[in-house]
Amino acid sequence: MHKAYCRATCKTRERRSATQDSPCFRQKISARRTTMHIILAKNRKNLALRLIHSGFCKWLRRRAIPAFAALFAFTNPAPAHEEIAQADNQLQATLWMQTAVEHDAITLQTFRAATLALKAALSDRHWSASLEQRKMGGYGKLPPAVVLDIDETVLDNSYYQARLIKKHAQFSPASWGAWVAEAAATPIPGALAFTRYAASQGVAVIYITNRGAASEAATRRNLETRGFPVAKGFDAVLMRGEKPAWKISDKSPRRAAVARRFRILLLLGDNLGDFMGGVHTTVPARQRLFAVHRKEWGRDWFALPNTEYGSWDGALYDYNYRLGENEKLAKKYQHLKTHP
């Protein structure tokens, strides 16, 4: 049995050896190897391409697309619907004014400091907070007054800004006029106590605002409803455009009008223009104006915080209010400082 099995195995090996030595068999094997090499090469190539493609897509998503998008946003005016959406840029500023106790702390301490300054100013006949009045002279015997801005100084209009944000809308005279007509603005913390104290000391409380003259009745109603003193014997609320000389936003002519009748002891506002004229200029020029009058701040000038709007904001884009929101943002980015 064993010998038969060995003979059969030897014959099988001889036939296999003969077959493998034949030219036809070698050609088949060579063809199969070539085919396998081609398939492997293709697979390696496809795998490499997939890896390259995957890496490129990741780079494109992470780096190239945001870069091109930012470049496009800064170099092309935004269409109207994008400008409307930019109202959300006010979200942080408005929430700070509405929810931050730090905001209320700043306004409270400002009005309390102003109350202390008022006591000192009443006893000094040479005291005047008005640059316009100092040029005039002869004010020592005039009755005393304090001059305040209204919006974001004594009345809080952040509700109007919140409405714009929720509607993805921009400021417009029509929507602002509708808000003012509601007479719903609330007192800034500390403002009510300060104005009432001033009135109780025989000091005239005068408001100079850049609200339009057409809204005077609603503005007076808002002030009176919230408990602010509004005198009847003289014009205590000076509106923009109320007289031909008062059409401009610069409040200097109106301060000068008050200075001819009252000795202005203190000025309070949220904008540089509430204290002096010529504030619609460059950021460096505004900083120089601030420095020149450094001794006034906290003595007879008291500034309130406003992160939502003001001449400070316009200075960042050269007061070109016709620019789209994306264009304004591009100019604002240029003012960011990353080093002292």
C-alpha cells in the first residue's frame, strides 16, 4: 500500500513539473502577476489620491474658505439683508447695559460723585463747567444750573435697541420716533436722585438733547412720568432744531444759550459732545481733546457709560454712515490694538 502511494505521488509531481516547465503555463503565471501588480498599483494610487483629497478638503474647510470669506466680506459691500443681520453686533453692548450690575454701579457712583461736586460748586461764585460760559465771563451772579443730556444719561433706551436686535433691523428715524412717542424709557440708576436733589437746592435742571424738536412733547411726558423735575418757568428741555441755530448736533450753541441766563455748575452726559464742540473728528484728535480737558473730568464734568452708540463709534469709520455694516466692521477692526 505504501509503495503504491509513493509511486502515485511521484507521478503527480512529474506531471506538475512538466506542466510548470511548459511555455504556456509560464505565460499564464506571468500574466497573472502583471495583472496583480497593476491592480495593486491602482489601489495604491487611488488610496494616495483619497488621502490627498481628504487632506485638501480639510485644509479648504479650515483655512482657505474662511480666509476667502473674510476677504470677500471686507472688500465687498454687504447686500441689504446682510446689513440688517448685522444688528446682532449690538447684542453684547445692549445686554451689558441691561443686565450688568457693573453698569448700574458705574452710573450710581457717577451721580453720587456729581452730588458731592454740586455742593462744592454752589459755594464758589467763580465756578463754571461750561467752556462757552468761561469765554463770556460775568456769570458770578447768575442763578445756578446743571445741564444734562437725556438719552443714556437720565433715560434708558436700551429697550429700543433690543427690539432692533430681535427684528434684525437697523436704526431708522421712523422706528426711533415711534419709540420716543411711547414715552416708555426708564431712569438711569442714580439720575432721579441727583436731579431731584439739585432741584431741592434751588438749582435749575436743564436737559439738552439731540432728539428732534417734533418729539419735545413726548420727551417731556417721559421725563415727568418717571419723576424727573421739569421746570415750567423757562425752557428746561432744549431740543435739536428747536431754533434755526440749533439744527446741528453740536450742542455748543444751546449751552451758550443756557450760559447767558444761568451759571452752569456741572455737565453730565454719555458723549464727548455733551461737554464740548468739535468732537466729530479722528480717534487721535478726540484723545487729544480729552487730554486737554483732563482736569474737568470728575470735577465739573461727569461722563456716563454708553457701549451702544455715540460719536466714539462714528469716529471708527470716519462718520461715513452710508457704509454697509460689513464695511464699518472692516474699518473698526483696523483700530484694534494687540500690543500696548
